[in-house]
Amino acid sequence: MTRSAMPPVVQNGSISARDGCSVLSEQIAALRFDSISAHARISAAQCLIDALGVAIAATEEPCVRGIREVVLADGATGPARVWGTSVRASARDAALVNGTAAHALDFDDVSAVMGGHPTAPVLPAVLALGEEVNAAGPELVTALIAGIETEVRVGSALGSAHYQRGFHTTATAGTLGAAASAARLLGLSPAGVATALGIAATHASGLKSMFGTMCKPLHAGKAASAGVLAARLAAAGYDTARHALEGEQGLLRTLSDSSDPDALYQPFGQPWHITDVLFKLHASCYLTHASIEAALALRTEGLTPAAIDTVEISLSPAHLGVCSIPEPRTGLEGKFSVRFAIATALATGRTDESAFTDAAVADPVLVRLRDRVRVVTVDRFDRYAASVTVCDRDGRVWQASDDVGKPRWSRTPAEQDERLGAKFDALVTPVLGASRAAALRNLLGTPVSPPSARQLTELTEPGDGA
């Protein structure tokens, strides 16, 4: 729907038919659980289970321990749980730590439209503030969906030029998504929501130069925390620029060379972007996944590591500068090295967290295979597509391709439940114990009658066998 076709929206006592912030704010404030499609509710439950699982598994990652220690050193107290621990903190501090954890393993979900990770910056704000206000399940899901729908529209409006310029969309658009969710939980009016989005816009930041460092997951934590702060300030009467998103020096024109404001005017539900969220089944940058899938397919066809002579990966130029670290020195850098990701997939068939360690990237066998991998860019390839060609020592050629740009379901998102459940169990059981992990997974699998924030978070503390 074009902007000229949108109905006028009331904000601050005036009517505007061309202000994208107003349009978004009206939809955020008006969204109700009963108006959300069944597919969108199922997808929201999957975002919950996936993000919580990844975050809990990251409890003892150095970047998570570090931010948690800083928060505790500041005397953190409050009602919100820090997942995977018995620690409690303020909503802002819990969102900061949990958001960092949700992105620490780089195993969290992806939105192709947004060009980033949608749940990591939003869910921590939702659950932390949800605990504080004792949000019921339907209100929790509504806030989560409002936040994801908002950030995807903002990310789309910023466009690929934003990312190419060096900004991390998870951090920038994610801050506005977190603010939208927090504003929804606080019950702000459309004018109040617009103020929260404006305040969030001036917080939005995050640099791609940080990829491969602890600062990348910090982006998600900072976005979640800033979103809570933005909504709280709006509720307290703070003001903001009237055209914070589309103005001459607003978010879109400042952070993008080629923005598309029309994306801000897309009605919720037309479509529900949450149903197109892509879930990771490999513990590395999502741009490596098509190559990994192709490599694993070649293993299935009978290609053995010892037979490999050379490997060529054909992919979009969009991969360069994101997952093209040629010689990773750490497991974290390995997640952003398509050459290493292919090497471990071909050699071991493993692409879970155990495949991306400091020891793995230094393994002489994997290093030798990695050094046989050549990366070729092809302009006609879609962003999430890749082709892998292997020449073996007998002169035979093996080739496979894949495209991971669309969800792996056809009739209902529930088709993904089994694989996501297995991923959750593998990540969470070592931290929480088997019975508590099972109880949390069962609670999360109820999109029709979702649990409250406090019901969910009380099960994120370690239990039996942990």
C-alpha cells in the first residue's frame, strides 16, 4: 500500500497522512492478540523457544559473563531474571545482559527483509519489562509481534545501503523494535509510542566492524536495554523530534544512502513478517548456511574428506565483508568465515557450537582443507544462495546448491517445531537440567494460550542436574 492510500493518523492532536512514525505508532498501540493470525502466533512461539534456548546456552560465554559482572558490580537489583542464572536485575539491566546472550553464539534467528536478527533485541526487552508489569501471555505475544513487525519495517525502510554503509541492522532497527514492544507493554497511546520510537531512533547505533568481536552481541543487548529506556522516558513525559524517522536529519536519511520510507506504512498483517523469520540450524553467520547445506548434501551423496582436492564456493558479493574472514584465529571468527564453515561441514558434518571453537579453527586437518577453498562472487546469486563445487583427487566433479532465503515450511510454521525443539534441548539441557528444559519447552509450545512472562522466566533458572 502506498503512502497516499494510507488513512490519516492522529498524533499529538494533529492529523498526518505522510508520517511513517505516526502510522507505525497507531498500529503498535492498536494491535490486539485476537487480531493476530494463527501462523503469526505459532511463529512467535518459535521465536521465543529459539531465542531463549540460544541465550541460555550462552550463559557462560565471555561476553555474557563480562556484561553480567559489570551489571552486578553496579549493584543490580530488581524483578527481572537474568536467564540461565539465579540473578535478578532491573528491566533495563536484564534486557542488556539477556540481549547480549541472545546474540552471543550467533545462533539466533534472521529476517531477510530486515537484513538482521529480529528476536535477539526484542524478546529480552519484552520479558524483562513483562516480568516487571506482570504481563499475561497474550499481551506478551502481542508485544513481541509488535516489536518484530516494527523493526522489520524499519530495517526494510533503511534498505541494503544502510548495511553496506557499515551499520548493523540488528542494533539500529532492533532498538526501535525493542522500544515498540516496551511501549506496547506499558500501554502507551499512539502519541506516546511515537515518542518512544523517536527516542529510540537517537539511540540506534552499531557497527559492522565489530563482527567477530564481543561487541557484536553487545549490539543486541544495548538495543534491548535502550528500547526499555525509550519507552520509560516516553511514559515519563520526555519529548522528541517530530520527524525522527523521515525528517531531513532523521534516522532514514542519516543512516542510509538509499532509504525507502514507504516500508514504514505497510499495514501489520499485510504481511505478518514474523512468519518469514528464518531459524538457524548451524551455529554460524546465516550467510554461510547455503554453502553449509550444499556441502552437507555432498557428504550425503558419498563425498569423503580424504578424496577432496579443491573446493569452490560461488555466492553473492553481499557475503564479502560479512562472512569472508579468510583465516580465522578464534572460534568466534570462524563463525564469520565461509571457508572454515565449509571445511568443517565437509570434514566432520558438524556445524553446531562444538564445531566453532578456538581449537577447531586451529586444527591442522581443517586448516589444510580450508586453504583448498576458493570463494567466487556471482552477481546473479541471491543474498542467501550459494553453490559448492568440489573436484576430487580422481578428477570427478561434485556440485550442490542451496538457497536459505525462505522458511523451511509450506502449510504451517508448525512444520519447524521438531527441529527447533531438538535444537532447544541440545542447547538448554546442559545449563538448566533435563526436567527443567523439558518443562520450559512444553510451556513455550502453546501459541493458542501462551504463558505469562513470570511463568516463562521462572523456568530459566538452573534446575535439576545443572
